[in-house]
Amino acid sequence: MKKLKSWPVWMLMGVIVVALLAVGATKDSGPRTQGDRIDAISKRLACPTCDGESVYVSRASAAEAIRTQVARDVASGKLTDNQIIAGIARTFNAQVLLVPRATGLDSLVWVLPIAALVCSVVGLAMAFRRWKRQNLGDASAQDIALVERLLAQDPTDDENV
Amino acid sequence: MSKRPVAPYISGAVGVVLIGLIVLFAFAKPGGGDIARSPLLGQPAPVVQSTSLNGPDFDLARRKGSWVVFNFFNSTCVPCRQEHPFLVQFTKDQAASANPAELYTIVNDDSDNAVTAFFDTNGGTWPIVRDDDGAISVAFGVAKVPETWIIDPDGFVRARIAGALTAGYLTEKLNELKSQYTGTES
Amino acid sequence: MFSAEGLAGPLGRGALLVGLIGAFFGMFAAISGTRNNDPKVMRLVPRFAVLMCVATVGAFTAMEWAMITRDFSLAYVQKVGSWSTPAIYNFTAVWSALEGSILLWVLVLTGLTVGIAVKYKTRLSDPMVGWALATMFFVSVFFFVLTLGPANPFAAGAPGVLDGPGPNPLLQNHILVMFHPPILYMGYVGMTVPFAFAIGALITGRVGEGWLVETRRWALFSWGLLTLGIILGSWWSYEVLGWSGVWAWDPVENASFIPWLTATAYIHSVLVQERRGMLRVWNLSLLVATFSLTILGTFLTRSGVLNSVHAFSDSDIGPFLLGFFALIVVVSVGLIGWRGDKLRAPGTIDSPVSREGAFLANNVIFSVFAFVVLLGTVFPLIVEALQNRQLVVGEPFFDQLAVPVGITLLFLMSIAPVLPWRKASGELLSQRLFWPAWGGIGALVLSLALGATGIEPLLTFMLGGFSGGAALRQLVLATRRQGWRGLVGRANGGMVVHLGVILIAVALAASNSFTHSQELNLKQGVPVSFGGHTFELVNFSEVVDARRTSISANVRIDGGQAYAPAVTKFKSMGQNIGTPSVRTSFIKDIYLTLEPPVKATSKSAKIKVFIKPMIMWLWIGGGLMGVGTLLAAFPGRRRRPTDPVSAPVPTEELV
């Protein structure tokens, strides 16, 4: 049993996971129906009258009309998803786009989340470094050895909180 | 172990950001905005071909030579109903003018009966064009009825009025456009 | 003869005025009693709380009475009342618009204040309780002012009105309107209690670890109710709105979700404080953030600066809420700045690979995600203010950021439950994670065998198996040791909650990634097949009553039972409301909507079919989260605080 849970087995698990994920990621997901395409496109368009709802979600008549237009474009089979969206954004101005662009002021909505994440992770890393320094600074080598020995002995290590 | 005071600095920084946000909200306009802009202004009008509720089939291309006004309408929309008398007045004014503009009501997502009943009760005999699949509304980028659009005799889009009309505004706007207009006719 | 007509208005207004006076005096008594350490004054405080609560119950009853008797002398009844509304939706109409929902808010808030005053009546001399009660009263004063000023439900209406439009058609279509708003409010408003204790801690400058357990339990209950409210809201959206989705990142949904995120961070990180005495200031900040975000969310969605499908009509409530939010921010940030350093704990966290390290990672993710959702919600306002330009931030933006967050959280949920406090060794992790990891691989193999594709859903399923394995491992070990008692207590109950979350994550990934939909033009009597099922239009049925005209298409699925998606036109609104019809099962839902144009006399119908896998597990997961919260609130079996951690857990009951 102990042997089973050794590092080579974990390596094997890692290999299996990567291989399976690779298979799954490259496998063909089957044909998309026209309905799926219409849904995917209308999820990326905002209903112009309903403040924040997508065309996919909204039952307003303007959304209904845009959905019909998307259905027509999809049925004609000539345009890609992006072309259809660009066409509709042309008549309605960019305010029907639900995904903010990555240029100018709009890019802030993408940059700030990443900045927040990076700041918190860096902050946390610095805190850990400080704590480590503090711990070592306060304790003598003897103390550390004592704590390590006790930690190693602790049989319950407290799974039940 | 040194314990530098950090709380005042951190909370101070957070406070400043939040106060900025509050000031921003305090000056945010509630809803709406200027939607009377349109990429179509100054461009040839989209193709409009459809059936009519009370007359022959409609084709915008054949209306070249006269000013055309489209009013996007729905019988359940309150501002549409409120602006109706001004449209009736507008057609009366136009009938008396030298170069009358043609008014068309365009109806999406409504029942024929409701629209006909509304016009019977409230007056108005101009053509009512069906837009059952919403193609016309989407081509013009109509966000929210009522919207009123003016197309010049060459078939170029000249004005978009979003929201309900006020008394006399449409006639005024049309006259202003007519005076600027230097098309092939004049 | 005596007529009750028109009495509700004066009665309700009077009751609210009494409530305001009670709240004001209660606040005054709590502050002066605490400052002067005067037990006589403090004894008055619970009475003021009861007075204020009784008055609110009276006002709420008056409102229900006015609604039931259709007292159209009130503006609010004119707005949401109608003779044709069925009794149950007429009852719920009370909270279907702004003024009534604020009244419901006050009802919950005053009830909670009484709850605190009664629960801690023997400890009123503790300044912590005094200040917490003062805070509760202060918040109550604000909300009473709202109900008497800009959101007055008892304002007189125009004379001569004999009937009204009734509530929004979407709010008289499904029984869930009975449960979703009150439960959500209980959770939302419940966050005031831990906030009040946080303010108490900041003012007294003492953390009082004993109070922490109490606050944690209040926060846990509020969190559980908020969770339940959000899930019921998604269910309502699924059953009523007809786009087959459960979550649209609408501003109102976000307004309840952002405080939920910070509260979730709190109920995790508070364990570090209980155990190690650390993160005190951070925990207080999370409580303050949670409460202020409920106010900010209310401001954003009720003042008209952001519109949404839930939009309440315009009112003058905006400046009040914004002012209140500003006050809370200034006071709490000021208090934290003043007291923060005094409250800070001297301890340290030894290793990132430990239980407390995992809780810290959890907190980073939840707070950053709360920030992201808030940013996306208010970003249109920022752009409009700076560049005078309209912009929409919608579902695709939030989805793109939510997927990596969800996957990271699933990963954390796999590792964290097996981590010991202080420090973990590689060997220990390898021991404990072994079977959960195989659970993940099993889930991956199973989902591939069932035909799942795509890296994101597969990762979700795999980590779902992994984290599910980790949660089950804890529960199995605990029940093996302690029998059914191994299911209660915060760690074990928490694992039940985790299982619920995992089910929801898996259900969301499956239904978002593998939904297929198609619009079918069905002719009467001719079956059409799609996605392995056949659909046949049987006939139309039409129901006309005083309130509405409803046309439903009866569609037989696979030659069996007929399902009837409908379109309803409410006379008062002239608005078409689609009602979907769903064949539900553990494996997949078949979701039908009737698309326009709809004519009852027609021989054909346009039906949109969505085939959505695993949706059912979303509701099961939600239920499990609720059950888990209850289990976690039960005091579990612990070591006596004086025992060394290596001592065995006692077998006698120990609370």
C-alpha cells in the first residue's frame, strides 16, 4: 500500500491526466447545429433596449429582431460568426457588443483583474517571507529543532479540526 | 519584532479609492444617453421591401424623389401612442406644403388587429408597413420604439429621432433638412 | 357602517413612525447605556427593539391588508395591485416593487435586532453587545427613514383609481416568487449582524475570541440563506424567463453575488482566526466589505444608475443609499485605520502548504473575484463618466473570468481539506491525496467515455472528481470514527457544502458546454426529431381570463407525455411573456419554448428546443449546500480547549 502511494505512481497519474485531457481537447465535439451557432452569436450581442441583457437572453422585440437577423445570416451560410457580429455592430454602434474591446479605456476592464490578482499574490508571497524571517529570528536553533521533533511526532495531525 | 503602524495607510488608500467611486456614482446620469447618433446618417438607406397592412407592397427604392419619414411603432408602447397626435398633425401640415413628405409607420412584433384598431380610433390614414421578422428594424439599428427617421429624395438617411416626438418638432426638423438639401432634384 | 377602506395608509404610516422613534431611542439608549456603563438604561434597549419590530410587523400587516382588500387609495397598491391577480401572487405583490421590498428589508432587520437583544439579554453590559446593538439600531433608523421618505409604501395615490395593473407579469407566473425574495433578503440583510459585531469589536478595540464564534454562526446562517436565495433565483430564472439559462450576470444578480463572495471568504478565513488567532483585521474588513456591498448593490440596482431586467422604477432613493454607503465606508475605514494596529495578531503562518495557507489562497481568489464582478458591473458607469460613451459589459466577459476562477477553486477544494494546520509534508499529501486523485482520474475517464470534449469542461469534471474525493474522504473518516456525528460540525458540514458546490460546478460546466438547441417548425401531427428525441405538435390550447390570454402548444416528446410551452399576454401590460415547459430528469432536461408568431388557430408552431444535460444537479447541489450549512452550524465534537492538540477527541458530547 505504502509503495502504491509513491512518487512514480503520482508521475504515472500526471501522465494519464495529460494524455486524457489532450485526447479530450482535440476530439471533435460533433457537428454544431445552426441553433447552436445562433445561440453562440446572440450570446455575444447586447440587446440594445435592455441594458446588459444579451440578445440570447432577452425577449424584447429589438432582441427578437436581431436574433432573426442572425438566424438569416447563419442560414445563408456565407458569413463567419465574427462577420455576422461585425455587421450588426455596424448598424447599432459598438454598444451592442457584450465583450469589451481590449483597446483604450476599455482595456482597463481586462487589465485591472489581472493587476489585482498579481498584487494579491505578490503581497501574500511577501507576507510569507516576512513571517518566515520573523519565525527564524525569534526562535533559537534549539527551539526550531524541538518544534520539528514535536511536529513529526504528532500522530493525529488533527484532521477533524 | 517591530510592529510598524500599517492600518492607517492601507485603510487610507482604500478609503480614497472608494470615495472616488462614490463621487463617480454621485454624478452618474441615471440610465439612457444620446442614442440619436447612427452610423447610417449620410449613408444610403438600407433596402426596405415589405408588405403593408392597408395598401400595396412597399419598396423604399421606388420612393426616390420625395422625402420619406419612417416612424417605428408598436401599439403597446406608451410613448408611441402619446406621439401619435403629432404625427397626424404632421401629415396634415405636409398635405398643405409644396413638396410633401411621405410618412410610413413600420410595425414589428405587433398584431395587425391591434394596430388597425389603434389607427381607427386615433386617426391616421398613411401606409402601415409590416416588419414581422424585424429585418427593417435591424437594418436601421432601431433600439427602442418609437424612433423616427428621415430619408432624403435621393435615398440617403438624414436624421434619426430617438424617443417620442414633441409637438411640431418633426415638421421643424424636416424643414431644416429641406433647406440644407442640395440633391439632384433642386 | 364602519369601513376599513383607506385605514391602511394612516395605520401603516403611523406604525413606521413608531418604529422610527423606537429605533432612534434604542440607538440612543444603547450608546449612552454602554458609554456610562448604566445597566438600567441598557435594560431598556431590548424593549425598544421589540417596539420597533412590533411596529414593523404592524406596518407589514397593514400593507398586506391593503393589498388583499385592494385598497386603491395607496399609490403602491395602485402600482402593483389588481382585482384580477390571484390571491397568492397578490400576497407576494407586496414585495414586487421598490417600496414594498424596502418594507420587507425593515421587517427582517428589526426581527434580527430583536433576535440579538433577546439572545444576549444577559450580557447587555458587555460593551461589544452594546455597540453592536447601537449599530443595528442605527441601520434600522436609516431604513425607517427610507420607508417614511423616498420609498414610502403608504403614500397616498391619486384619487378615483379603482383597479391597477398588478405586479410585473414575470412576478405572477411562478410559485418561487413566494420564496426567492424573502429568503434572499434574510441572507442579504442578515449580513448586518456580523457587521454590527465587527463595528463593536473595532470601537471597543478588543477582539474577544468568544464573540467570534457567535458572529461566525450568524454569518454562516446569513450566508446559507443568501446561497439558497441565489439558487432559488436561478431556478426561477430557468423556469420563467425562457432562455434556458440560470445566471445572466445581470446587475441585480451581481449585487447579491458580490457580498456572497466576500462572505464566503469570511466564513473560511474566520477559521484561521479561531484556530490561530490571526487575520483579525482582515476578517473584520471582510465583514465590513460584505455589509457595505449589500448597500452598494442596493444603490446600484434601485437608483436607476444601472438598469436591468429586475429594474425597479425610478425613485429618489439613490442619493439616500449612496450617502449611507459613503457614511459606512468613511466610518468603518476610519475605525479600521484607527484600531487596526491594536487588533493585529502577533502570530505568523509557517508555511503556504498548510490549512491556513489554503484559506489564504481561498481568500485571495474570492476577494479578487468579488473585485472583478464589481468592476464589470460598474465599468459602464466609469466609461460613461470619463468618455461619455455607452458600453455594455455582459455575460461573455464574466464567463471568461469565472471559468479560471472556478477551476482554481475546485483545485483548492481538492487539496485544502486534507492539509493539516501549520505545515504539511510531501509524504503526508501523497498519502492523503492518493484516492481522491484517482477519483479525479475516474471522473475524467468517465466523462470522456460519455463523449465530453473540450479542455475546460474536462478539467472541471476531473477536478470535480478530485475535490469530491477529498470531501468524501473527510466525511468517511469522520463518520467511521464518530458515527452520524461525523456529519456535523464545521469541518464535516463544510465538506457537505463542498459536495454541493462541486455538483453545481459540474452541472454548470456540463449544461453550459453541451447544450444543444434548435428551432423546430412543427406541423400538427408530424413528428420531427432532434438530438435523439422526437417532437410532435398535438394541438394548441387557449385560456382567456380577466387577467391574461394564454396560448400553449401541446408538444408530445418521444410519443409520450405532452409538454405545453406557452405565451401569455397580460392585458394590463400588453407584454408577451413566454413560459417554457421542461421535461426534467437526472441526466438531461428537454426545455421547450414557444416562439413568435403564435396563433392559436394555426396548424403549426415554432418551438425552440434546448437539450441541457445535468441541470437537475444544480438544484440538488443547492439543496446540499443548504443542508451542509445547517450541519456546519451544529457544534461538532471538539477537543476541550485546554487539552493539547494531540489529545484524542472526547467521546462524550461536548458543546
